[in-house]
Amino acid sequence: MAAAWRSSLPAPVVVTVRLLGVLWLVSVTTGPWGAVATSAGGVESLKCEDLKVGHPLCADPKINDATQESVNCTNHTAHVSCFPAPNITCKYSSGNETHFTGNEVGFFKPMSCRNVNGYSYKVAVASSLFLGWLGADRFYLGYRVLGLLKFCTVGFCGIGSLIDFILISMQIAGPPDGSSYIIDYYETRLTRLSITNETLRKPQLYPYF
């Protein structure tokens, strides 16, 4: 019956049907379904850096009790160990593949941190409040020339002492080496926010009346 039905069709129609079948087969084997099938067959593994959230379980950074910052913080970056989930097979940038059981460290994830070099926020604010007119705050932070000028001019007649107290209290004026203050976990910490061309912005939707 099927043979009789195919013989009754014109030759161009049969050729077109066969061509569409071939195109469909190619699209399945090379499209996203084909990629899934290839990955399931073990031919191609997922890259380790492309693991989804929850697949690698990353440890919390270790905090130094004296500085309240991450241990081994260098250049404002600290690395924490991440453990891929069991039965995860991923490929490193070098091309090596590893099958994890959940107990091996897969990679180290970089996290932002603050570099501190021993300058206390409480000491800086207290010295600026009580001895700012003598330049003690600037001497403490390492600005010896500016501290000497404040000492000789009695805090620039009090105006410089007031300005320095505001700048230090708002954590705008800090150590000259670019490090951060040592701030206890229960104290206020200033976080500066900035917007660049790479910042993801959510479009504002205005209601229509």
C-alpha cells in the first residue's frame, strides 16, 4: 500500500520529501539536541569554569580575627577552594578531564577582599578628633609632611582639622599605600559603588495609564 502510494506521487515531490528528511536529520545531529546526545555519550565534557551554581560547592573564606579580613588577601583578591558535586566530569583549560567524587578540590575561586596593613579605623578617628590640631591623625596614617604642616599651623587654624576629621570618618582619607582600615565586624564600613559601561542595567518599565 505504501509502495503504491509512493509510486503515485510525482518524482519532484518524492525528491523534495527525501531532501527535507536529510535536512532534518542533519539539523538534529548538529543542533542543540545533537550536542546533548554527544555530551551524554561522553564524547564532549563540560568545561570546569562553566559549571552551574550548586554544582561546585565553594568553601567560605577564612577570616583573620585580628584584621577581620580574608586570610592570604593579596591585591584585593583571596582564593577559596571549590568542590564539584559527585559524578561531575569537567574539562580544564589545559584539556585534561577529571571525574569528581565530591571530595576533591576542583579549582580555586577568586573573591574580592580588602588589603590591610595595620591601620585601625578607631585609632585614626580618635586621633583626628582629639589631636587633629596637632597633626596626630596624619602622622598616624603616614603623611608626615602634612602632619608637620598641621602641627606648625595648629591644624590650619582649625579648618584643616575639621576637614580631616570628616574625611577620615567617612573613610575617604586612608593610608597612603592604598590599603584599608582595620574595622571590626560590628562597625560601619563604607562600600563605594561605581557604574561603568560593563555594568548590567535593568530597563525601567513605566506603567501606562
